[in-house]
Amino acid sequence: MLTLQELKQIVKVPGQRDKVPTAKELSSFGILVVKKNLNGSAEIAAYKDGYAVYRAGGYATVFPIHSCGAYSYGPDESEHIAECFFEGEAWYMRLVLEGEDRLEHNQRAKKKSTEVSYSAASEEWRVLKASGSSALERIAREETIKESLAVLTEPQRRAAFRCLIEQKTQRQISKELGLTVQAVSAILLRTASRIEKGKRKCVGRSQKKENNISCG
């Protein structure tokens, strides 16, 4: 197994003033070191000049491999996984998380112009699935989940569907998606945070509409 630490020793460290190449430029002219297919439409590739390309759902993002160190997660990103943890893991684990976050950020930005621990992620999803006891809350939750899933990256949608709809464990999901349990946990934690945040907004809007109808 090629580790992230070993990969960093193989690839170059891009200069601060170097222009970041596009995904097309790397696939056409870059020297591929290693690539990992992630169950279908998602893949991560590392190139000799020190850049990684993450593709999912028809989108791609490019970032420096050496910039992937410690990882922050949680609603306010107050939880951290140390860099040393990823150094000894499979080379693609930290890069997939980086790619997911970057695609998520890009999709949020695009939408404006026209949210790891195994136990923490499990608790987030357990609370999310148990919420919405009233008819109004159930409708709001369903609407919000649909809205949230629409802006997620493909691996996030697959993980969320397996967890929420198929009721599968993170270990089962990790095997199906070709990711580690930690990677799945981080993806689910961020996704659950976004859905829960949106659910509160959606419930507020629905209650406001209900009050307007009652007052009318």
C-alpha cells in the first residue's frame, strides 16, 4: 500500500508562484504517479509535478498534494485529525477529503452566484433520522434533504442515500464506495451538518407560511 507520506516523497513541491494547472492539462501532459477509482464516477489521481485531480459527478478540482495536512471538520470545523494520522494511511484518503471539500465549496459559490470521528458522525445521522416527528417537520425534513442532496457531490449523495434510505452502517458504506471508514465518517458528518442546518431554516419557512394562512 502506497501511503500519503510515500507519495509526498515521490512528487514535487510546487512553487508558491507556480500557476496551478487545469485538470485537462494534467491529464494531457502531466506524468501520472497513481490513480484510484472510487466506485464509478469518482476518482482521485496524483501527478509527478505535485498536484492531485479529484473528479466526481462530472466536476473536477486541482490542488497541491503537499498542502494536504491536518483535517478540520464539524459544524464549526473545531474538530481536527492530525496530519500524522493521514501520513501512514492510504495515499488517497486525505486527498479525497480535500477534493470533496473543494467541490462542495465550488458548488456553494456557484449556487450563490445564479457542513472525524466515527462516533460523532454516527450521532449526527442518528439525530437527523430521529427528528421530524410532526407532519410539518417531516415535510420540511424531506424538502430540505432533497434540496441538500441536489448540491452535494456524487460521493456525498451516494453515502447519504446509503445511510438515510438504505440504513447501512459506515463500515458497509466504506466497502461499497471504496473509502476508509474515517473518510466516510467525515463525509457524512459534513453532509448531516448541512442538512440539519437547512432543516431548521425550512421548518421556519413552513411555520411562517402556516401562520400567514391561519391569520388570513
